Amino acid sequence: MVGVCALTLLLAALPTSVGVTSLGSSPQTFSATGTSAGVSLLYPSHFHDFAELGQEISNFAAAAPQLVDVEVIGQSYEGRNIVCLRLTNELNTEQKAKTLVVAHHHGREQITIEMALRFMLRLLNGYGVDPAITSFLDTEEVYVVPSLNPDALDRVVNGGNHWLRKNLRPFNDDGDASFDEDSPEDVNGDGWIAGYDVYLKSGASLVYQSTFYEGIDNDGDGRINEDPEGLVDINRNYGAYWGGSPGSSGNPADEIYRGSAGFSEPETKALRDFASNHRFGMAYSIHSGTNATYFPSDLYGYWVNPTLFSPVYSDLVALLPSGFNTYQGLGEQGEPARRLLESGQCGMWEDWMYSQRNTPLPITFELYHDASVDEPGAFTVILNNSTHVIYRWNGIYGYFNPVASHIDALWSDVLPAFDYLLATTPRLTVQLQSVAGLGSSLSVSVNLRCLSARLGTVDLVYVRGEDGSLLHTAPVVSAGGSAVVAFSLPLAAGSQQLVRIGNDYTGYVRLVISSLSGYALIVGAGLTVALVVAVIIYVVRRRRRAASRS
Ligand SMILES: [Ca+2]
Ligand SMILES: [Ca+2]
Ligand SMILES: [Ca+2]
Ligand SMILES: [Ca+2]
Ligand SMILES: [Zn+2]
């Protein structure tokens, strides 16, 4: 029922004139019902399609109803639900800190859905078993969007087009009478759609020209793949710095086509409307195709807040397997994992989260790439004449997704970065320092500590009454830092008041302060408290003589 082990600490510094008895440590018990490793994937070692993903989500919600809430945040272009799961101890109803994971902006990056599923599985099965996970779900609302681009998921798995990156808004590329009538396909039945890279010979070097794909002339117009499915790169469609170049393109045929306007697409609108209702301290958008972490960057591709991002980057390098700290494939080996060649500020998610939603650490986490598919041996020369070279490439799976049997091993590799996400979300602990005062007002002093090693409380810290009224405003508490905050509390003798301390980033910690006759202490009776959401009821002995003087 009650996690009271923090209370001993919280009560240690009370003045002797206040009659307080500590209950001492109690074994920690858990408020919500977890699954205790009782839930597993219905489709393990398997890349899910849209319908199977829906079954997994339903299974999670059924297995741990006190930890899982499922919300539809919008519909894709073709009307598929875009779902967000909230994982938290729902029996702790106080406002909590919030953390976000968005997966699968890009259709072919299926591994991101698999990582999101395993992240949720870890939380559901660790709650009530692993103290760290229990604490995370007691103090945070963890939001997970496992697929922001469900139309593309359906095409990638069931339509056979493993290359599809963009959303499914139709576009008539060739201006004939039909939309999307000629997409690539696996003509030779070897299980993948080959890509062909065309290079122009320029002296001793080769200059990349274009890429085309395996396919047939579906509509008999004499051209192959001239009107494929897929239009907007939804990770270039956010409404901050929309239109930036060269990071995005205005050409509908390009893989980084930005759409007709910022938030023109239903998928980005859904995320915008959802995120606009929350304040996230930490957020990941997970992708694949390289091993890298991207932070909000300026026009030149440099971090906008290196003082914060640099240590976070170092943390991630230390947590992840070697190889994650390079932007592979663009000649940036050894450079920090940040976008250097693709400029920022071109309608991407992290720049919008940072500049428009004030999320201090939105990180695009590119969590998979097999470098061997970039090696010369992965390419077959199919033409080499005096002017051109054409290579065939089958590396789509190694580029964006591992083989299915390696999904769980990849999850083991990246799991520490997800624990780090939860640990870096700022939260507060509150220690009662002293209580003094008599009659109708108490002077209360508390010690606030920020539980993130990298992020402070972001915003000012507010002391509020139960009705939300503002009693006191305290400065920002720095990352890993603490601060003593004093405030006065109007409180008539014999009454009690709930006090809430925190802000929209950290969530709130509750204190119940009572001024009653006699000595007594009641701790958390009948109330749900988490490790750091301490509910304290303590009793102030009324000093009648002193009171009569005031
Ligand atoms: Ca057409
Ligand atoms: Ca088209
Ligand atoms: Ca093929
Ligand atoms: Ca055609
Ligand atoms: Zn991507």
C-alpha cells in the first residue's frame, strides 16, 4: 500500500519542540499490480505488422491494467489509429514527471517498433520486482508511441515494399490518370527489392547520380517505378524551421520531401496535438539506418546547447556498445554522433520539441545499422562502361533492421540508453527540514533535491495548496542539486493541509501538514505514496503559552 522508506529521512530534521515520532523503515510494498515477468510478446523474434502490433498493445493493457493506459492520438492518412501507451502506476494520481518515446516515423525502420515493444515489456515485467523500474513508474508517466507511421508499416510488411520511408499520402508522380500505380517490387522473388546506385565517372572518382529499384512496368506506360507509393517524410514535416534546406526537399519524389506545409500531415498533427498537452523533460525519437544520437542543432548542424548535450552524449557513448558514437556512412568516423552534413532546422522532430515544446533533451536515437552493408562487398557491379558504373545493393535489411533472430540481442545492447532516459527525466525528492510557528501560520522549511544527474527542474518550483493556489515560488533546482526552500503555511490549529511541491516537468510531491493537539504521527494512512511522492502527516504540538502571546 505505502512506500514509506523515505519517511525516516524526511522526518529526521524536525525541531525538538515539534512532537514527531518516526515509524521507522517499513518493507516497501507496491501500489499497482505489475505483471512480474508474466507478460511476453505474442510474436517474439518477429517483425510485427500493424495488426500484430495492435494485438501486443491489447495484451499489455490486459496484463497490467493499473500500469497501462492506451490512447488513440490521431489517425494516419489512410485512417489507421496512431496509438500512444502511457505506462505509470495509475494508483498514484498526483501529477508526475513525463517521458516520451516515439518510434517509427519511417516505414522501413521496423526495428524501432520492436525496441519500443521491448522497452514497454521491461517496464511491465520489472514493476514490483526491480526497485529502479518500480520507482520510475511510481514517479513518471512514460508515454510510448510505437508507430507514428502505421500506413507505411502495413506496406512494408504486407505490401512487400521494404524501402518505403515516407507516409502514404497519394501523389501522382507522373501526372497520368492514376495515383501511385507503379511502385517497386521483388521481380526475381529473392525476398528483397534490389536498389541500383548510378555513378558518373569523373576522372579517377565516381560521382553519385541517382538510385532506382527493382520493379516492373505495372501500368504499361513504358517506364518502371515511375509513380511509387509514399509522399511525405514526416520527420521533415514538423512546424519548426519547416522548409529548411538541404536537410529537407521540396521535390515530392525525394525521400526527404517535407510536404506542402509544416504539419500538413495527419501523422505529425497527431504528435503535435498530443505533445502540446504535456511537458516532457526527456524524449527519444527512435530511428534506424545509422548508429547515432542527434540533439537539437542550429543551422550549421551544431548543438544549440553544448553545455548540456555534451555530457549527455558522453553518458550515452559510455552506455552503448562501441560503434554507436560515429555517424557511419558519411565520412564522419570518429566525430561525435551529431548531424554534421545534414543541417538541422529543417522540420525535424527534435528541433520542434526543443523550440516549441521546451523539451530540454529531445534526442533522436538512431539505434541500428550494420556497417558491413556499406562495405564494397555488399555491392555488385552490374554495369561498368566508359562513363558510368551501376551497383546493385540488397542491403536493405542490414541497413535498417537486423535479422529477426537478432532483435533481442539488439535490445540488450540499447537497453541501458532507455534506463538512462527514465533516470534523466527530472523529478524531485522533498525532505522536511523544520517547522515552526504557531497560531494560524506555520513556517515550513524543506530541502528539495533534483533526481536527474543532467537536467535541473527546468522551470521554477512551485509550492501549491491542494486547490492549486500558489503559496510560494522557488528557484530552479539544478541537475543533481538541492536547495532549501522556506515558505509559510496558513494553517489554523487543529487543521491540516495538503501541500504540493514541484512543476510541470518534475511532477509534484505531496506533503500533508497537520496542526493538532498532542503528540501523534500518522504516516500515509489510506493514501498511496511512491518512493519520492511522500505523504507526510505530522503533528505539531501546540505550545499554548507561546500561542497565547501572539
Ligand atoms: Ca500516376
Ligand atoms: Ca506516387
Ligand atoms: Ca529481388
Ligand atoms: Ca509504369
Ligand atoms: Zn528514420
